[in-house]
Amino acid sequence: MKINKKIKVVEKSFKISPVSAKKLIKSFHSDMKNGLCGKKSSLKMLPTYAKRPTGREKGDFLALDLGGTNFRIFKLKLQGKRRISDILSESFVLKKEHIANTEKELFGFIADCIKKFMERQKFSKNKQHKIGFTFSFPIKQTAIAKGVLLGWTKGFNAKGAEGKDIVWLLNKALLGVGLSNTKIRALANDTVSTLAAKSYEDEKCDMGVILGTGTNACYVEKKKNEMIVNIEWGNFNKLKLTRYDKELDENSINPGKQVLEKMVSGMYLGDIVRIVAKDLAAKGIFDVYGYKKVFDKNGVLESKHVSTVESDSSKKLTKVKNVLSMLGIKRSTYSDRSILKEICRIVSLRASRLAAILMAAVVTRMDPGLKRKHTIAIDGSVYEKHPGFSKHIRSTLGDIFGRKAKNIVLSLTKDASGKGAAILAARQK
Ligand code: BGC
């Protein structure tokens, strides 16, 4: 396919050259360093009071996972020999009224779900049940089971929670529904649970990454005593923005914040594609039969659509046609469909390359010469489901490290929020 020259301009603006990749790694290192010693930095570098598991952690646990599209509850057994069994889980859809009104509504809803789950699973009323809580937002922790919410991300906006201890808020809500036989033993960011879950079985795991609705990473910092540090890399801001990124940011609920997250994570990929499509439609490059206005509306394209478009290898691009039709564009030419596919490819390729560059930065903070093996535990819908995403991360790591890239193992770690939270809870007395 001959790509229109104008698309080439778009492609160029999304490209990251090897020189810029190196610069990004350098400025990421300097933001990590500044963040760690409390100097001005776009990275919060939050101590988590969590250490890597030994693999011997044991017991029956409840684990909670809040921070994506669903609230999830897990029941599981840690066998104590790097093995987890009897995993059972249930998902509860989070509606706008739960996440964007007040903390009482959010935590009240969660407590209700926990109560129902415990009743359905016949948890004994006479025993105390241990809980590990994965809470996927920036929290300032002062202990493993204590953490103040620094600010909501990913469209959550329940008032009254910022600045408060999340464990206290949940305990209050649990008492409110009459549950007094539970004990929250650990509170952890999802990246930390992911690292814990993988390193329970693989001691080479020293980094956890989420590439889903949001994005973030944590790693093992050994400067003083070993501690897992939550980087909050979604807020990294030493980046070259395209005009499309700027438009997205200006119209977001948190302008100037989570700059990297807005270029990489599932919550935003569809919208970047939409904004590029809108621009190309206005220029007449992307024709779509006079339906241009479709692309004016924030949020019409989701990352799952971007995945569908990119996975289409049919002769007539039928899946792309269906996505356009779902948007209200009932007629489309082959050329329109290929342009949309090309925009999706350009946008998601940059996302995967950025993710890889930051992974390279974190690994070289721990091991500058990349002399050891590192397993990176990764969870999240974008990494798991987006066509080619993991392949592009691998190839970018290859570009950066050459043959040494084989020292980095990427491992999809599913249900990590549940497993990891339980493991961290098991470490506490
Ligand atoms: C949050 C992080 C979280 C990430 C992935 C971001 O928006 O700030 O705390 O780890 O999403 O869920």
C-alpha cells in the first residue's frame, strides 16, 4: 500500500530515534535519582515497605484488586513452596457513580461486594480473615498496611479520599456493612503485587510493570536496605509531545499530569488515534464520506478498537470496516480503512517503544552493565491483548542492548493483583 505523504508526516512526529531513546533513559535516571532523595522530579519514587517474597509464604487469603474497569476479589491458598492453589475470583463492574462521586459510595460498594463474596463462598463468621489489598493508584505509605492516597488517576474521582489512609477508609466501610472479622494486612500498588506474584515463583524477578488502563512500574531498590519502590512512571514528563498529545492532554481531567501514561496506556490509545483521524479528516486525507464529525467526540474510539483494527489482515479490511460502522460511518473505502489501520499502528508502536525504553532505564538503574538476568513481570490488557505489543517491546530492547537483551525476560503475569496482594499479606504478622 502506498501511504499518503501526509501520513508520513504524522509517522515522523511519532518516531523515537535511537538518540532520543538514549536521552530519555538518561533523563529518566536523573528523575529517578531526584525522586528518591526528595528533590523535584516527575517521578514520585514511593517507598512501599514491601520486600520480595521468599516463596515460603503460606496460608488462606482474600485479595482485593481496585484500579481498573472492574473490582475483583480473590480467594486463594499459598502453599509455601512457591505454589498457589485453590484460586477463585469474582469481578464486579465499577460504574461511574461508584468511581466518580464520593469515597463513601466507592468504599461502600466495595464493602458490599466483599460481604456478598464471603457469603457466597461460605467464609466462616467465627474466624478472622486476612486480606491483601491491591490499590492501583499513587499512595504514600508509612507502613505495609497504611497508605495515604496522593491523587486519583485513570478517571477515578471519588471525593473525600485524597489525603486519607485507604486502609482506614476500607475498614470503616467494612464495619459499615457489619464485617468485623477481616484484617487488612497489606496495601500495595498493582505493580508491587505483580512483582511479588512473579518473584514468589522466580527469584530473578526484580521489576513489575502494568500496561493496561494505566501504566506504571516498580523495582527493587538496594541503595540502603532492599525495598520495592513504586516509580509512578505514568507521570514522567521529559517527553517530546506531538500536537495530538497536547490536544489530548488539554482536554483531559488532569492536564499536565500523567504525561507518559497518556501516550502509552489503554485508557488513552483510542483517543490519540481519534485525534489524529480528526486532523487527517479535516485535511481531506482521511475521507470517510462526510462523516468527519464522528471524530470530534472524545472517547468514541477505545483501545480495544485499536487492537481490533490492527489485528485485521483480511483482504478487504472487514474488521476495520466494522469498527468504522460501529462509529456511525456506514460506508468506507479501502483507502480509508488502511489509513485508520496505519494510524493505529503508528500510535501503538510508539507506546510499545516508550514502554521498552523505560524498562531499559529501570533495569540499568539496578544493573548498569546488564550483567545479570532480570525477569520483568508484566500484567495488563494492552500488553496481553494488543497485537504485536510484546514483540515490539522485545525488539526495542534488542535495539538498545544488542545481544545482552537476552538477560531480560519478559513474563506475562496474570491475576497478579490477587496473588501478589495475598503474598504480601502473608509476610506480615
Ligand atoms: C496509577 C498507578 C498504577 C497504574 C497502573 C496509574 O494511573 O497512578 O499507581 O500502578 O495506573 O494501574
